[in-house]
Amino acid sequence: MLLTNTQTAAWLDHPHHGATLTLRNDILIPEPSEGEVLVKLECSGFCHSDVHSIYGETPMETNIAGHEGVGRVVKLRYVHCPHQNNSGRNVPGTFQQYVVSPLKYTTIVPEGLEPEIVAPLLCAGVTVYAGVTQASKFIKQGDSIVILGAGGGLGHLAVQVASVSGYRVIAVDSGDKADVCITSGAAEFVDFLKQDVEQTVKGLTGGIGAHAVMVTAGSEKAYESVPKLLRNLGVLVCVGIPRLDFHVPISPFEIIVRGEPSCP
């Protein structure tokens, strides 16, 4: 039984560029509907896609962002709910103490795992795992995969997933990220601030480019470099989100000639 009906949450009045969150202690604890559970959160990750939503760059129809929550179920109501809601987008997210979640999609986390370690895996980890899985439809173990932004929150997880999946990872980031990339399993590291990324990647791949490139950074320059890093029939995996009106500079003719598939 809950001892109060209010909680603390990071509140957003309305999305706009430069918006800030306000800690409020008067937010009502939500009641789970049929097919949902009430979770008392212990930790929430802060995904870069939350920034896009808070700044009004992607749709947000709630005042509480967040979708990387870990906690304990304190109340539940059975029965399947047929409608999909997205945490932090159209229903209140995990930037609060309590959140309701569909029972069907609430994952049991083994005891002993720290919530602050698990929370980012529920978005960043799953996202890069899905990206590597999509790429695996076109490449095989031992093939090369360039990861742009490899030392970042998404990137270092992508390096781990790709390397344990049997791919030869070429990590690209600034020099201060070299250690985390190599420790995460990268076979090679390229410092984009000091090295010519295209020439270095070509030198590491027999002069013809990588089998796949995964962009984990929301950098337009990273996406602009992709066509020069891929071999013919190479695979582009899009993970990082740049500004929404940006388009990868490659012509339909080049896609046809080079046969480059892409994976969202």
C-alpha cells in the first residue's frame, strides 16, 4: 500500500528549444489500468532522444519525458490492453518516482544488477543490438563494421555487441575515447581528429571499404562520410539521430550502382 498519492517528477511545461525541466513534488501517482502495472522507479536513464522531444524536435504529448526506467512493481491490474503507448512521448515517462507500464512489456531484471547499469540497456542497448541484428542479414562473422561515435553512450555498447557477435569492429571517435573503444572489443581505433578516416578505413579493409557502417552519433558529418567508408554492397545502419531535415548525401544512381542497403 502506498503511503501517499503524490510523487516527485521532472516536469516539462511545453517542449521548445532550450526548454528546462522543473522538479515538482505535487505530481499525482498514476493508477494502473487493465493490463498495466505500477512501478516504483529506482533509476531512469536520460536518452538523447529525450532531448529531441524536450526541445520540440520530435513529437511529445506529455509533460514527463523518459523511457529507460528500472524499478519494482508495487501494484498491478490484469487483462490485455490493445493500444500502444510510448513512454515519454504520449504518456508520462520515467522522469518521476512512479510510472505505469503494460504488464506484457515489463521485463523482469535479475536481482543483483545495479539499476543505473540496466536502465540505459533498455533503450541504448536494445537499439544497437537491433542494429547489429539487422546488419547480420547482409554480413557474416569476420566481416568489418565501422562504428562512428564508437566511444559514446550508444557507440560503446554497439562495439560490445558487434564484437561478441563475431564482427571485426573499426571504432571511430576522438582520441580520448580510444581506451573505452578498445576495452569494449574494437579491433582497430581511428581518431577522426588526427587521422584521415576514409584513408585509414580503406587501408584497414584492403582498399575497398567496410562491409558495414553503423552511425551511432547524431552527427551530420558522420552521415556525410558514410558513402566513402562503405564498399560496394555495403550496409548502412542508422542509429544516431541528426536534425530531422538532414538527408544523407547519396544519389539514387549511386545506390543502384553500388547496391547499398540501409537498416533503420
